[in-house]
Amino acid sequence: MLGIGLALFRAVYVDDGPGNTDERAAGAVCDQVVRFLWATIRVVITLGVVVAVGAWLSGPGRWAGRVREMWESVIAAVREGTGVTSTGSVGRWVHRCRRALRWGAVLVAAVVLVLWSYPTGWVVFWIAVVAVRRWAS
């Protein structure tokens, strides 16, 4: 809704200004004023998509289960390819504490996102990719 409102505002501001106003200058001023709002809209949309995909993947759906099974088979293939058959006591500890470690990864990703000065859609995407990779490990 905010994006639609900003687009309408720009059209009204640039096209319906006083007769002696330079449209390019009015457009440049408008673009500078709402630049950070547009960036915020893109970040919120990206974050919403990431959360929706994460919720879908963690759900009980048939396709989500297939994606999780594929991910587990890829991890198993990498383990076989590298010759890692046992992770020892560290692996047992990680398995016992996996719930806390997963939530810790989500918390760290959220803190990084909040503290990032100017997050873009790509920043949100890569933070999510790293967090999901840590979540699935």
C-alpha cells in the first residue's frame, strides 16, 4: 500500500506542480525524499518472502518434506564424498543442543539485519541463506 501511495504521490507531485516548475527537478527532489522509503519497502518484501519460504519449508506439506529430504540427501552425499562418517563428541553435543543452536542462528541473523546500516534486498537474502544453512546444519 505504501508503494502504491508513493507512486501516486510522485505522479501528482511531478505532473500537477505549478506551471513554471521543472518536472525533472521536481522528480529528482521527490526521488531523493522517498528513496529510503522505497528501500525499506524492498527490504520488508524480501524479508516477508524469506519468512514465508522458511515457514513453508518447516511445515508438514508434502513438497516441503521432499525439499527437506533432498537437502538431507545432499548433506549425506557430501559426507560420503569427503569420507566423514562420524563427527564424534562434537556431533553428539550439536545433536543434543540443536534446538538452541538453531534459534541462536536465527537470533544472530535478526541482530545482524537490525544492525545493518542500509540493508538491501540482497543483504536480507544472503543473511537468510547463511541463517538457513546454519539452521539446517
